[in-house]
Amino acid sequence: MKIGLIIATLSFFVVVIVLAFVFRAEKPLSVVNESTSANTAVLTVPPQKADTTVFIERIDIPKAGFIAVRSLENGRLGQIVEISPYLTAGIHTNISIPLGDFYGGSSDFVVVAYNDTGDDKVFNDLDQPLLQSDGTVVAVYASSGEAVPSDLFSVTAESLPHVMGGMAMETVRYTNTGYEPNRLVVSSGTMVQFVNESDNQMWVASNDHPGHTDLPTFDQFTASTKETTYTYVFDELGEWKYHDHLLPTFEGVIIVE
């Protein structure tokens, strides 16, 4: 009986050791610089085919900011496709970022963490990609969940533009009194970001009302709440008048030259 007890006890310890080894061997492929340091960010994105939505499993950021989804064109960073809601410092899980009906699709995306410069809770051209202590950008590929190499970001962090390849970015603020500025002149290929700073919902859409037929793709397609954004890349020359679909008296015009 004693021999049987000894054998059972040894078997139990062997099982415990094996299980401990297995669990230690498991490590998500999509964790960027996992650390317990208060100054280190952790970004976990499961491998996925992002057709309509990009899913972020977990992000742990030392400072408040945003997650931006950027297109990847021929191995180079492209435009910002969508932006997450404002994220406070700390851990956030299970974040889904819809790509929007206006976007035509891409072979791959890069998920990038951004600082909120000035802590104004609005994503703008002052906000820059979040860097780890070793200078690497907190970014992963959506298709593989693997970390993006630093050389993909070919300029220094202090001058990193939101859109590579010379594409410009402008901001229009939607307030309780209308769009500011309500007239904006841009060059072809400029991305314009509409930020809802009002106390109401925002629905940006091209004229006329309610058909939105002047530039049909320039349509938010749905209402958004305060502190949310809508972005559109203007690549067609012309004067594109627009309005708020929910409050059509609030109007503006984008002149593309």
C-alpha cells in the first residue's frame, strides 16, 4: 500500500511539472513588447482577415491615446482608414474598429497606437505614434498579429506624419454652431477628418439633401456621438458642398484643387 501511495504521489508531481511547462511555452504571437514596466505598452491583435472590422484583443498604454488602423500598400504605410474612440491610460480589451462603408478594402492593415498630445481627447495632426522605451513604434500587422519592423516608419517619431507618401491631413470641427471652418481648400488626395465636438450626433454627407448625390461616397452613412470622428480622402477635383444630415442648415464646402 505504501509503494502504491508513493507511485501515485510521484505521478501527481510529474503531471504538475508537465502542465507548468506547457503553459509557460504558450505565448501569443501578437503581443508587442510584453512587460510589466509602467512605461511600456502592450498591444495584442489576433491574426485576422479584416474586411469590415479590425479587432484588438488587448492594449495596455501608459498614457491616454488612440488606436489607428492604417492601410498597407505595396509594403508601405498608407492612409489612416479608421480611428478608435479615445482610450484612457491603462488596459482596454476587446476593441472592434469598423472600417466603414466608404472604404474600398485593402490587402492588409497596420494597427498603430497613438499618443493624445495635449490630452484634448480628439485625434488630430499633433498626435504621434506611441514609442516604446527603445524607440520602436507600437504597431502590429492585422493579418499576422506580428510586430511591425521599425524601418517601416522611415522618419523620426517627432516628424512622423499620419499619412505617408506626402498625403496631407486637415481637420474640420463640428460644434454646436456648425462646421469650423465651414470652407476649406485642399489639394487632391488630402484626408479631411471631421470631429464631433458638439452636444449632438453628427452625420456628415455631401449635398444635396437628403439624397447625397453630389459625391455619393462622401457620406458618413450613420450618425456618430460626441468625440467621434469621420474621415474622408478627397481625390476628385471640384467644390464639394456638404451638410449635417440630421441638421441640414449646418453646411460647409471642401474645395479640391
